[in-house]
Amino acid sequence: MFYIVLNMKMDFNRLLTSEGSVTMIAILVSILNLFGWPGSGHPLMMVFLVIKLAVIWMMIQDGTLLKSKVYTVLLFLYVPILAVGSLFKINHWPFSDVLLLLGFSAILIFYTVRFILKKQKQFFDILKWCWVTLTCVGAPFKIFHWPYGGVLWLVAMLLLFILMCYYLYEILTTVDDAGTME
């Protein structure tokens, strides 16, 4: 295993780029979060969340999701529904459950349809689909305190960690058309 990793051409100078450094920080943050640090009330939790969201946004931008106008509109339609549903849930207002379930199920359905219709699927696409599926299924279980919500959420966060590691690997090993490291 280590022989394969050592013989791969990796440009470690890419860790100094914004993509590489933010992804590396997000991986370290994920490791800390998996071990329970910092606690839920710690001020660094918001900073760590923003770092993870930045890496997720970079992964979305690198893919084909935002290149399709239909999926971009659907994404920007259902993400605010999730945000409003979260606000309703925090304030204990009515219909928060409906908004959250609508948002999660709509994102799950449209992302699955997009994944099925995609002609060329790479390993990274499969990882992203698995993560979106586990997140859209696990988050409602965790939010509504249903059985096994913690387990589903933990598996989704582990998969996000794997996804970020693979994304960093892709950053380090990307070769341009001329056959040289970009």
C-alpha cells in the first residue's frame, strides 16, 4: 500500500494553494470533530463548520452540478427551504418538520436522478452520491431524534472525511493535457 502511494506522482506544492490548504485544514477539522473536539458549545465550532462548507462548495464547483441550469435552480430552491426549516426548528415554530423533510427529500431525489442520468461516472461521483444520500437520510434521523440517527450521521461524517481526503488526492495528482502536473 505504501509502495503505491510513494510511487505516485504528487505535487506537494499544491498544498500551498488555497484549494489544497483549505482541504487539508478541513480534513484535520473532521478528525478533531470525530473525536469530539471541540464540544458543541465551543466558539471554534462555527469556524470549523465554515471551513468544511468551503471545501464542500469547492467540490461542488469542480463537478458538473453547477454547469447544468436546471440542477442549479433546483439546488438554490431547496437549500433555502432547508435553511428556513432549520430556523423554524430552532424557534419551535410549526411546519419545521415538513420544511426539513421536503428539503432533504427533494435534494436526495434530484441528486439521485442527476447521478443516474450522468453518462460518465467516476469514483468521486459515486462517493459524492453516497455522501449526499447518507446526509439527506441521516440528518432528519438525527434532527428528529429517531432511532439510529447518531449512527447514520456518524457514517455520513466519516464518508465526508473520506470524500475530502479523496478530493485532496485529486488536487495533488491532477495532470494537465500536456502530461505534466498542473
